[in-house]
Amino acid sequence: MRERLQQQNPWLKARALSWLARLPFLDAYELSRLLNVTEKEVQWLLHDLGNIHWVDQVTPSSPEFTTLPLHVLAASAVSAFSCQLDIPENEVETTFAVGHRDEVRRLTRLEAYTFMNRIFAELAYDLHKEGLRWLAELRARPLARRSDSIPWWPPGTEGYGCLRSTLGWAPFFVAMDRPDAPLIHRRKRIADWYTFRDEGRGWGDYWLPPIFIVTSSAYASDQWAKAVQAAAGRRQVNTLEVWLADIDTVFSKGFVAGIWDDLDGVTESNLHRCLHRISELDATFAPWLRGDEVPMLLSPTQPKLQAWANQVVVSLVSGTPVGTAEALGGSHSFFPPPISRAIEGLGRHPLLTASELGVMLKVDRRRAERLVAGLLRDHLIEALPPLKDEPSGEPRYILAELALKLLAARDGVPFSTYLRNAPFTGRNQYSLAQHRLGPLLYHPEHTAGANRFFISMLDAPEAERPRLMRWFGPAESTFWLTHDGSRNWLQPDGLGDLHWQNQTRRFFLEWDRGTMRWREMSDKFRRYASLYTSFARSANPWTPDTVIVTSTPQRESSIWECWQSTMAESDCPPSLLLTSIESLVTRLGPFAKVWRTRADDLRRRTWAEAIDLWETERTDSTNQQLEDDDD
């Protein structure tokens, strides 16, 4: 091995170590793109550097990326790395993304940084192919020190890059968005960027290099754009230079391609057109290893990262005290994907049983029970006693505080902000977030009934029937509206998207156990009318369907009377209403002939028949109106 190390190019080893210090948790393919060599060469290189304890590796698990070994500059090699660079070790930890503390914090947000690594690796390769401009710098934000330890790096950005050409230097920053990050957190990041720029920190002259936001979706891009413009309007300052593209587009077409939208969503530019050239740029560059000597054999002074993570998980299971950062970093990226999906599922839909969770995750009951047992063992969920009228007699489960902290850390959102605004609900010690879990636990039978309804939709046999495409959780089902001249809110018991006949229809569910007073029912229906009217008057008019499941046929008829009178009073546009009885839906299923679609017609139809009948009547009504207008 020593002979092979000596034969290998010392410059290549130095370059590899420098890249691992800049972009930790690279896989072999990404490092080969950065070094412009074959993946096989990189695998040999990493193997040799690992044998002399310069490189550590870990194999994390996540539903969001393929499980592959990821490589970092070993924490025990930071001292030798600083010696070869001839700079103090504390300066190395400020400049580079290295050291155990950085690794622990980065593991909690591994999805975001892993995606950025892949984007940067492909960017380096594409620029090398172009040959017209060459890469001067690519780095991930160091996390070992305070966020303001690098005075020129704006907060809330994960990456920095700089291109060089005959025209000068072209710096830029990259911000990674997460799909479950709440809007208020995105606004906070934007406010920090404006403050950073307008206080003249780092770059001076009220200027900041462009920020490229890799958003989670096209909808998120629109949210970001509106928030950036609104912040500039409130502050009465020039708008930040921000460019937006969703992550799927970035992966498919590349960072250099003409994919970047301006804030108006009109102009699509490539990377080079978005950048500005400046003549002087010294402080933003990190040094590279020279490569004039072969890396020496090191003595490991710290446990390997994988062994450390395994020990953290063992400590959590046994109840041994572990620091919060250690617990989050050591456990988040090493739970198998089914565990991660189960945490998300229970966070979005509290009070599921093990069998219901299995239906949602598409696993059999035995596997679901083992999954729940593991979550209980790891203190990620809590069990609630079986409900009195629970048909199965199974306990129901909610997320524990540790699971909520894992989700908040993954999405890079402060825990208190996440509790109030993210789409997940669970047990925690903070009273500020009990507005979500409290009502669900106060009426657990109500919540369990709505859960059973959606689970029965997912569990229905595949046939010529509508399909539930998306089931929104309670935290995602709150709508704000103006009702009776004041700001109010409406939260249906359920919200879903149903696909039928090449069309997706959104529906609101009300699960009525016969306990709501008629005055309260009328008030809720009036809020529905206000909301539906606002939908009909929006830029893209639409009206959702309404599904009400109640306790008795007599109450069902009364609900029809109350609904029709309320909608008539509010001059609300017509919409499809389906009602049924809980016993019918439970016995026959939601896609059987259990739905009543008229106040004056007691016949039961299937959901598909109800949709088809409604569309036919609406088409006939539209045609008749056109004929009357012509006359």
C-alpha cells in the first residue's frame, strides 16, 4: 500500500482532501466530477486515504437519496490538515467545513447538503467541459462556529461559489429550500439577507452577490419571489438579486443551464448571465493543499463517524443522557427509510394505529407493528390508550418531542418556529404549540374517525374507482378568511385530493359524531360559504367538494337543510355535497353506494357516480345559460 501511495499523484490526493474539507459528505461519483477523473480512480484514492486515517466515511439512510458511502475529512486529521496549510487549527474550522462539531451539525441537515454537493459537483464538471470560465471556489458553509464568524457570508445560505474569467471574479451564494419549511421561516431568511446587505457587512456599498435559491417546487418558488418583493416594499429599498429554480429542474438540466427565473417569473437566464464581475476578491478564497508531499500515516484520536453514530443510537435506546446536538446528528441520518417515513406519517396524521400506519406506508400489519415497536423503543413516539369505541382495540400514537426536533433540524428551522408553523404535530413541553395537538386530544374519537375514513380510502381495493392522491394533515388544513367583517379561520376535519376521470378534485371532510350544536354547525357552514365564495372570485376560480359523514339518517336530513339554507343566504356558488352515515361508510366502504347527493333524493350513489352526475348537471346548466343569453 505504501508503494501505491507513493506512486499516486500527490497533487490529486491534496486536491481530494481540499475538496472534502470544502464539501463534506461527498460520494465517490461527486468527487470524481470535482477532480475530473474516473470514479474508479477516486474509489482507490479514498480507500488509501481511509487506510492512513485522513478520510472517514459513513453510510446514512434517508428516503430522499440513495444509500451510498459518503466521505469527509476525518476529524482526527484536521490538525495535520492545518499543519500542511500552515494556518492555525481554529482558523481552519472557521474557513472549512471540518471537525467533529461540524459533522454532527451537518448530519442533522444531511439531505440539503447532500443535494447541494451533487449540484456543485455537476457544476464543476460542466464548467470544465465549457473551458471558457474556470472555477475559483465552491464551499459549504462551515457549521462548527457561529454563523457570523465569516463576516462576508450572509446568514441562511448553505453554499458559496465563485467563477473566474478574463473579465474578473463572479461570486454567488446558494440557498437550499426544504418542502416542509414554513413560509414564515423563508421570510425570516430573506429579512436576514436584506439586513446583511443594507448594513454593508462583508461586501459594502449596499451590494450582495446574487443568491440562487434551489426551491422545493414551483409553488415554493412563487412563495419565495413574492416574499423577496414584499420585504423590499416594506423596507423601501432595492430588491435583492435573487434567482429561483426548483430542485427537479436543477438536477435534470444542470446549474449552468438557462433555468433561473427572476422574481417576476418572466426571464429564464443561465448561470453566466446572472453573475456580476468584480475586479478584486481575496478574502473569500480558502487555501488549497499544495500537493508537494504524500499524506503521512495518522494515528486516529477519535472514533470513526459510523461507530460514533451507532453509539449515540444505543445510548438513546437505553436512556443514557446524550446532548441534544449529538442525539439529533447521531440518529437522524441512520434510521432506515421506513422509520423516517413513519415519523413523517405520524407527524402529519396524529392518532393513527399501527395497522393504519401500515396501510399508509403500504406495509403489512406485522411489519407495521415491528416499526411502531422500534419507534417506541427509540422514544420517537408515544402511545395513547385505546379509545372506548375503538373497533380494533389498538392504541393510537403521536410523535414525541425528539421526533419533532429531528424534523425541525432536518429542515433547518428553529424548533419554536417549527412547532407553530410546520405541517407536523406531536407532543412537546412548550405551551405555544399545544394549539395543534390539544384539540385533537380533546376529541380523540373525532380525530380517529376522520383518520379511519381516509385510511379506508387508501385501503380500498384497486378497481374502476376514484383514487386518493393526497391526504393533508390537520396542520395543513387550516384556511384563513374574512367572515362577518372580521378575520377568522376554518379547519375542516379532513382535506384530500381525489383523482377521477383525468381530473383531480379537492374535497373537505366533516366527520360529525352528532355532538355539535346546530348553532355551531350553522356558523361553520357560513365560514364554508365565505371560503368557497373567495375561491370562486380568485384568479383561478374553483370550488371544492364537501363530504359530510354523520351519525343518523335523521341528522343527515337536517344537515342538508342547514347546508342549503346557509349557502342560499350567503349567495355561495353551487358545489358538490355528499353526505352519508358512519355505519354505512364503515361497513361498505367510502367508494360503495353510500352517498346521498340531493336534499330531495334519498337514493345512495357511489362517489364516482356522484361526480359524474354533478358534472353532467353543471354542463347542462352552462349550456342552457348560453342559449338563454343568445336569445
